[in-house]
Amino acid sequence: MATKTDKDITTVGRRKTASARIRLKAGSGKIEVNGKSPSDYFKAEDFTRNALSPLDTLDAKDQFDISINATGGGLNGQAGAVRLGIARALEKFNSEDRVTLKKEGHLSRDPRSRERKKSGQPGARKRFQFSKR
């Protein structure tokens, strides 16, 4: 399976306003997010499961050492960014895994982001109450 064992692979994943830089190399399964374990960093189990789902898809949890630097946004956005970054790194590592990752939806960038607030109204779409008289 391993095609690029001599050096580590770096990729970037983004979601909403969050960004995650991933450094992946063949190893024993050590995963670190901003110097902490994924369960300590993401707190909620759903976020951790979402972030590491590409590894579960390929059954590769203890084949790679992953170092992650996540910034911006909240924990949900960062988990999505980490998910995309890991999927991209796994694809770079072994291009045959692309079909599996793509079928599970790990390689698609989620384009949804917050809509900006407009002037003259309290939010992005909400309007102030209309008074006829």
C-alpha cells in the first residue's frame, strides 16, 4: 500500500472560516491536533469521529502518524477542515484510494459559509418589522 514512505505529505483542508494543515507520514498511528490528542482537542465525540472518518473508511488508523494544525472558525468547522485535509493527504499517499474516498464524500470541499450581514437590517436576511402607519 505504501508508495511514498521516505517523506511526509502536507495538505490543507478548509471549511467555513476554518483551515487545517495536515502533515501525514507512515508510522504507528500517533495523531496530534495542535499538540493535543483529537479527543482532547475536539471535546465532542462527533467532531472527533467526523475529523478522522477518512482513516476509518480506509481502515488505516494505525498506519500513519498525523500532525494537524487547525486554525480559525469553531470546532465543527475545524473538524470538517481536518477531514478534508486528511482525505487529500491519503489520496496523495496512495492514488488508488481516491475512488473509495470520493465515494464516501471525503474529497469534496463543503462550500457553505456564513452569509454577511446587510446594512439596514438586523441580520443577513431578517428585516426590521414593517409598520404601515
